[in-house]
Amino acid sequence: MLSQVPNVYSVWQRKDIPTFKIIPIDDSMFGNGRHVQRVSMQEAIDSLPVYARLIVGHGVFNEQISITKPIEVVGDDSGVEEPTIVSRGPTVSIGSDVACFFSLLKIKTKSISASSKSDPPAVTMSSGKAVFFHCEMTSVVVAGTSIL
């Protein structure tokens, strides 16, 4: 579920920015006349204006995301467990000479097979500039003209 929340001050951008929040949706949120629109994290990112902030609610997001515009993706800092993004391939891909900021997130890759000696990286960058602040990642691949 994606919703707009009041703008927040971004230390990274040094100004107030549009802010949105996404929470993982599970089947317990349906029923008893309730209807919640499912929105993937990628759909949320695609719908954000440039330089906006996406606050990620607590829970697990099982998907791959691709960052193609400058944004901030931060975990909800209310003191509960950090949000987790996990997939079987590269979990977060950053490209197109994009500047982005990540904070308070766990970014993980699941093993492809039990016998796999080299799992895909959690984060890949072929170009772009990324800041990771208080993030836990299983692996990172930086190539080309990337700045980490």
C-alpha cells in the first residue's frame, strides 16, 4: 500500500522533499469488507517524482527493484526491525548515472540452489552514485563509473 505523507527534510538533499510510504501487504489485510490495493515496491518507485523519498514500512518485500531516477529509499525508523528487500537475483540494481540514497534497510539475495558457490549480488551498480547509510547487504558489485 502506497500513501503520501507530510514532506520531510532530507539531510542528503538539504531541503524538504515529497515523501511517500509503502508497507508490505499480506493476505491478513483482506477480508471483512476491507480492500487494500497491492503495490509492489517497483511500482511505487516508478510512480515517485524525482528526488522524492520512499519510506519502507516494516516487513519483507520479495522482489527485485531497479533504480533509474534519483530518489531516497529509507526504512521506517520507529524502532521495530528494519525492512528487508530480498530476491533470488540482484535485489537492487542502480544504473543510468543515477544518484540515490538508501538508509535503514536490509538488502539480501536468496541462494539460487543449495550447491551454488556464487550467489548473485544483493546490489549491483554499473554507473551511478549511491549512498548506503546503516544498511545491511549480503553483497555488492560496483563496476564501470559507479561511485559508492
